[in-house]
Amino acid sequence: MTASKYDEIRKVNNHWQLDKERAIKEKTATSPKKELRKQAEAKLSKQKEKTQPLNQVDVARLVHDLRVHQIELEMQNEELARLHSEAEATLSLYAELYAFAPVGYFTLTRDGTIRRANLTGAKMLGAGLNELIKRRFGVFVAPLSRTTFSDFLDRLFISGDKETCEVLLQREAAAVFWARIEAVSDSAHEQAEMCYAIVSDITERKKAEEGIQQRNAILEQRLKECARKLRAAQEKIARQDKPGVVDHANREQADLEMGTKPEDVLTEIPRLQTIELGKK
């Protein structure tokens, strides 16, 4: 056998082997589909054998049932559409309440990173809403209050209860202001521990408290001065008068030095207190 004929036979064998492999692959790929179709046709044939032919009454009843079922589906679809519309309206209402609430709403992680905030909170900190996301809330806490805020976060996530604190916050390019933070934790969050915080501006309340403290200090100083004058007058009267006897002239002289009668000091103290309370 020559080399050329041998090459031709080898090529034919190779083609035949490739065709055989291709045929096996096609048969393997299509046989499950064909087998499944045969089984389905066989099952359908059995069902046809068991199924009795329908008369006109049965057909009419079947058509009626189908129409009733269609109407039921349409009514259910209308109800679902109504509920969907109500849900969207409620969601929109709560979104507006969240965004424009009179207090700041913040969602913070355990390290104080801001995850969400409302418009009031953003305005309170003097930053844009998008600028706040993923920033640390502690950046806006004045240096004097950062330890207080850090301790507040630790207590919040350790106790799991509602916690509050009062800190000085620093607006961007603005003066500091007093704020009260009230928060509850959500340790069951899937990604990280979260807390939901309400931030209120209490600057006016703090100013009022400082004013009350100042007036109380003035009142306390006045009371001390009255008590000092009373003791001085009593000591002078005791030195000049006989035991058990108070001279009228000495009493008048003591009154002039003190600026009021000793027995009137007790009535003067409540009067000063009433005046100070009226200023509040």
C-alpha cells in the first residue's frame, strides 16, 4: 500500500470518528427532551381516555365559572391598586415628616458615622445632606464636648437603652450651639450596629438657665449681706444695752447703720425671692 493511499484511509477514518462523536453528542443532548415529550404525550393520552366529552350545559357552566373568576381577579387587582396607592401616599407623608421635622434625625453607626439624616439635621449642622453621609458626627462636636459625646455612644451601645446627652455642636463656619441628643440603638441591624438619634437645639434653654443661675447668685449675695448686717446690729445692741433691756435710741442708731430694722430682715428675704422669681 502506497503512502498516499494510507493517508487517504487515515483521513476517512478520522472523519468517520468525528461524525460518530458528533452524532453521540447530538443524541445525548436531544434524547432527554424527546423522552420528556413522549412521556407528556402518553400522559395526555391517558387523561383523554378518562375525560368524558362535555355537553352544552357543562360548557356553559365552565364558561360562567371562568367569567366569574375573571371578574374576581379584576376586583382583586383593583383592590391591590388601591392599597398600593394608599401605601405610596403614606410613605410620602412619612418621608415629608422625616425630612421637615422640627428636630434633626440621624442614623449613626457605633463609631458615629452618619448613614442617614434629614434636611433639618443637615441645616442644623450647616452642611448639605449629601455631604453629611459617611462623615463622622463627632466632627461637628465642639472640642469641649467630644469626650461627653464619645461616652454617650459607648453607654448607648453597651446598655441597649435610650440614652441622652447635652453637647456643644459646631456649625461649619458658624458659632457653637447647645444641642440635646437622644438616641436608641438597633443592635439587630444586618450590616452594623446602628442607632437612631434625635438632635434638638437647646441654646435658648441654656441661656435661660445661665440667667437663672446668675440671678440666684445675686440673690444669694444679697441674702448674705442682709444676714451680715443683722448680726452686726444684734452684736452692737447687745454691747450697748443692759441685759434683757433694749434702749430705743440704740435700736434707732442700729437701724440707721444697718439700713433696715433687724426684725424686718426676715420679711425682706421672702420679698427679694419673690422679685427674683418674677424676673424668670
